[in-house]
Amino acid sequence: MRIPKNKWMVAAGVVLAAAVFAAFTVGRGSQQQFFTSKVEQGSIHDTVQATGTINAVTSVQVGSQVSGMISRLYADFNSKVKKGEVIAQIEPSLFQGAVLQAEADLQNAVATEAASKAELLKAQAAAAQATADYQRNQQLSKEGVISAQALDISRATADGDVAAVQSAQAQVKQATAQVAMKRAALTVAQTNLDHTIIRSPIDGTVVARSVDVGQTVAASLQAPTLFTIAQDLTRMQVDVSTDESDVGSIRVGQPVTFQVDAFPKQRFQGTVTQVRMNPTMVQNVVTYDTVVAFDNPELKLFPGMTAYVTVPVADATNVLKVANAALRFKPDMKPDAIQALYQKYGIVGTGSNGRLQKSGAAQQSPSAESDLAVLWKVKADKSLEPVQVRTGITDHTSTAVAQVLKGELQPGDQLATGAASSNSQQKPSSSAPGMGTPRMGGR
């Protein structure tokens, strides 16, 4: 069968087109393709994000100084209490008996003291009489009326009575000391009896109750906690665990916003009141407690809630912003080729490996040029053009361009963030020349 000539021509055209397409495809198979992101103009907000716990500004744990069984409870969870109000009572029978015993001991000591004073008066009278007799006997002895032996007996009697007075005085002092001791014991017993009545130390709200009626509390080593009272739940605070890398960005007086799981669509406002210098280390991670005060007039927020805190650190408006992936991108080229591109576009301060090098004062101050970076702009012909910039603040997704040092950068320009060929795909590099890994805030 003979094929028409026009069909031969159609077949030849199809084969030729397939050959051209194959050649084009093979030729582009080794050509590198780029993932890009667009340069935008807008605002960037640098923030520190962390988690914290909502607490009352003042919380007091109410305990017991004496041991015993709880006989009555006058407050429960969420009870409003006033300072000095009775909130619990411990069975007082044993303490009342101790008070009665101490009172009896005191009365006994007082009676003993009175008897000692009476004995002192008696001894003083006897001593006075013996002394007077001795003085008369001395005169009679001079006149020869009494013998020397009688005079000696009179003197000995007087000396003995004087010594008896001193002994009686010592007994009075001892009895007085016993009275003071028994009075102190009575005070201790009365104080222990008073401590069986538990009173609120502040005005506030009972947020925790740890005992029930009939439960025995033991205060041998430390006071057991019976209640936890929050002073004022309309003014509370968030204790935020702030990473040590973010502490330098937080200042007292900064406004803060935070959210809680109970009200996920609502943002609450607060103010930084303190950054405490006491570090906390958990698994080699150092954090500091940042205190954020806020008003809670509707009592929506409860102690213990987890708060997701955002602290605005810096803002930049109407600036060029580029994706952080573009700052980390490094083309898959030899160092000499990269250096040649740097020199072509006037980027100086590069080494033989094509990386940005610090020079002069920057070498002495490692942070002086830490904000320098090179972006790789993808031109219309798919070639790369390096642009040296000085970076500004970052929101951990995009970074502001503070200054374009070499090259041109306009909104809408495409920047390389990664590269891929038909056989393999290259992910964006982990670090860009002159640019560290962006800080990530925890939440």
C-alpha cells in the first residue's frame, strides 16, 4: 500500500518537533532552577513570645501553729474573707485543760510567794529582837551584871537571826521567780488555746482549702497549710519564663498582650513591672521570671491559667522586607565563582572562599558587622545577582532591610531561597554570609 506524500510530510514534522522538544528538554535538564520569594514593602513587628502562669499578686498560705483535730470550718473555696475573720477551729479541749492547769500552778506559786514573804517578816522581827537583846547585854556585861558566856550566847542568837533573814529573802526571790515562770506558762497555754482559732491574715478570696472537718493536723516540724488566700483577684500578674536571649530586649513599663486557652479569641493587656534577676535552669536552659501586671475587673482569669505572652520589642514601618530563607540561601557555586560575582557587583571584604569577611574595627568587635548579609536576586534570564544589605529587625519570618549597600533592591524583586535541578533539589542553606540563625521565640 502506498502512503500519500502529504502524510509523509506530516510524520516528518512530528518527528522533527519531538526531536527539538527532546533537545530543549535535555539542554534544560542540567540548568538550575530556583525557589524564590518576593521582596515586599510593609511593616515588621519584632516580638518576644513566651509562656507564663497567671497568679495573684499576693497569695498567703494559712497554716496552724498547734496540732489537733479540725472541729469546724467557716470558709470554703471561693469564700470572701476579711482580715481577722475566723475561718477554722481546732478542737480546744486539751488546750483549755492546759490553761486551767497553768492557772492553778500560778495560784500555787503566788501562795508560796506570800508565805515566803511572811516568813521573811517573821525572820526580820526575830533578828531585830535578838539584835536589841545583844546590845543590852553588852551594856550589862560592862557593868558586870551578866557573864561573858551569856553575852556570847546573845551575840550568836543575833547573828543566827540575821542569817535567817537573808535565807528568807532568798526564798522570797525564788518564790517570785516561780510566780513569773508559772505566769509565762499560763501565757503559753493561753496562746496555744488562742491558736486553735484560725483567722484570715488578709482580706481576700479563698482559692484553696486543704482540710476537712475531723481531719487531724500535725504542726510538729512545720505548719501545715489549711487554706490559700489570694488578696485581690481584680489585680493579678503573669509570671513569664523568659529565655536568657530575650531578657535584654525586655524593659520595665513595656506593654504586653497575652491570651489564655479559656478565651482563645480575646487578647488581654498588661505591663512589664519587673524582670527578676534570679535565674532558673532546667536541662541547661536558663530562664528568668518576668512579671507582667494586669487588671482583672471581671474576674475572668483565674490563678494557675497558662498565658501565651507577646512582648513587642521593636517596630519598623514602610520598609523593604525579605524572607529569612533568602538570607540563608547560598548558591551552589565554587568559592572563586562567588568571589568573582562579588567583585563584579562591587561587594568588597570577601575572602577566597567567597564569604563576607569583617575588617578593621569589625574584627575587633564581632557584633559590629553582624547585620551584613548578601541576598541573591534572580534576574529575568534566571541568572543570580548578589545584593549586599544591612539588615534590621525580624519577626522570625521576614527581616527588614535597613540599608542597601551594594546593588539594587526594589519591591517585587525575586530573591532565591533555594535551588533545584531536574535530578535533585537543594534546600536553602542553614546560614547566610554574615547573618546568623534567626532567633525563635517560644510559645
